[in-house]
Amino acid sequence: MLFHSSLRKELSRSFGATLVVLVTIVMTMMLIRTLGLASRGSVNPSEVFLVMTYTVVGYMPTILSLSLFISIVGTLSRMYSDSEMVIWFSSGRGLADFLAPLFRFAWPVLLLIAALALVGWPWANSQTQGMRDQYERRSDIERVTPGEFRESAGRVRVFFIDKDTPDGATASNVFIWSIERGMQLTTSAQSGRIESIGDTRYLMLSNGQRLERPFDDSGLKISEFQTYGTRAGSDLAAPMDAAPVRSRTTMALLADATPLHRGELAWRIGMVLAAVNFVLLALTVASVNPRVGRSGNLLFALFAFVVYYNLLNLGQSWVGSGRYGMGGFMLALHGGVLVLAGAWLAKRHNNWLWLRRRPGRTVRGGLQ
């Protein structure tokens, strides 16, 4: 059918172009952000591109929803400005008749949004968090670059080494300055190596000396040692309960009905419901005012998207804190938007007037 095929064809071109632009913008922003994390030592510099990729995958539900919304608004606004909508209306098509071709075009995108929000979002976050945790759990010697002073993972010690081996497990001429138990500790050794005892890694120093100086200057203690061990880095394994909520699977959130998990679950399901509402909202807000042009329509659409998305994030915090229930919040937000969009669409489809003028009223000397 010409009506359906022509509309879906133009929507496909607009959606593809919008998606490419948004993905490029988000990737650039995530690259800058990831490079900043790498410079602060939170991300392995060699894994910057991988972390950026996982981050973009996690944000794909939002990107797809915005791309779908903008493409529908832009396409219908162009049809209004080029008088194509007038032709379709004159041929017996109403505004509500556009729902069928719009949802026939949007249903694969909606399914992809659902899959990414319910499965891709926690998977991408778990991969990113796993890489960050693994990088944080590396030993203190692995953090140090030969010839540079570097803080430890907990920022309670300062390390310096002269040379290290290619595997990063041993080093020579080790210097450590730390604050422990109200004392300044200065330790130096000819060599050091990493040993794992249980789930904890230790830095074993050989042939060195240790200087202990209390803050109250009560005395100075110097001792020499042949072998001395100190903890290096965090435990090798982290408990599963310590994993962030956003990196847990949707099934795990359903099994544990805590407010924090309900808040995360409301956000994931809400992204799918919001994408459906965006299709209806795009159809209702798509119109062209000759005095404003198409840009005014797109600005209003972006403003509506930002408000809806921020309310979704705000509701997640409300549900997570126990202030509101998950069902009540989702019904109020998504159900309210659905009713509002449906009423607005019915009003425009049937050309209803909110306030009808009374016949026979005189306006500036004439009858209206």
C-alpha cells in the first residue's frame, strides 16, 4: 500500500541518519569521559576502547528511543510543511490512521530497546564494572611506573621503584612511604616480589630497612630486615553481593524485592514503555507553524524527551528510596503520558475545540 510503504521508507532513512549522528556524539563524549577515568587510574589505558564500547551499548536504549522520536517528528513535520499531510487528509486519511504504519515501522526498534534495556544494560555494566574492579585489584607494584612516585590503591602509601620485570611481579630498589597507626613509615629494600596467600596478595621485600616516626616526635625507630611482607592491592575476588544494582540481571532483580532493586527494575521496564509512548507523542506533537518552522517542533520534541527521561530517572530514585511503590509510579508516569497522548491525538484527529465560541457574540462591531 502506497500510504504505508512511502511513510516507512522515509522513516527508515530519517531514523538511520539520526541514529548515526547520535551514536557518533555519544561515542565522542564517552571517549573523553573514559580517557579522563584512565588518566585518574580508574580504568586500564589499554582497555579504553573496550570500556567505551560497553558504555555505549549500555546507553543504546536511550539512543534508540531518542532516534525513533526525532525521526518520526522530523518526517511528519516535513510532510506538514510540504503539504503532503493535507493530501492524505483530503484522501480520507485521519491523523489516527498514521498509527498503523508508525508502529509497523517501530516494532523492531521497540523489541531491540526492550532487549537492550532488560539484558544488554546489565550485561554491559557488569563487563565494565568487572574490568574496573580487576584493574583496581592489581598489585601496588603493577601500578607503579619505574622512576615515578605513585600512590597505592587506597591512597595511603606512596611507592617508588627503580626497575621492574616484564610481568610486573618483581622490582628492584623499592621505596615505600605510608601513614599507619599514627606513625610515618618509610621502608626501602633492594628488591620486592608479589606473592599470593589465600585470596590476598602481599609484597615481600628483601634486604632493606624500616624507619618509624610517630607524629608526636616521641622517638625514632630504625630496623633492618632480611624479609618483610606488606599487603599489596585488594582481595583477588569480590563478593557478588557487592556488585552494583545496575549490573545485576533482570531475573535477579525480580527475585529480590528490595526497594533499590525495584527502582532499577522500574527504570528498565520504564525505558520500554517510554519508547512506546514516544511514538504516540511524536505523532501528536508533529505539526508545523509557518511562523516558527520545523525547528520549533524539534525543539519542543527534545524538551519533551528530556522532561520524560528525567522524570524516569527521578522515579527510579523515589522507588529505590521507598518513597513510592513501583506499580504506582509506573502507572502515574507512563499511564498518565499514555492518556495525555491519546487525548491529544483524539482531539487533533477529530478537530475538537477545547473552548467552543458562542454563536452570535459581537466582536468589534460584527457577528462571530
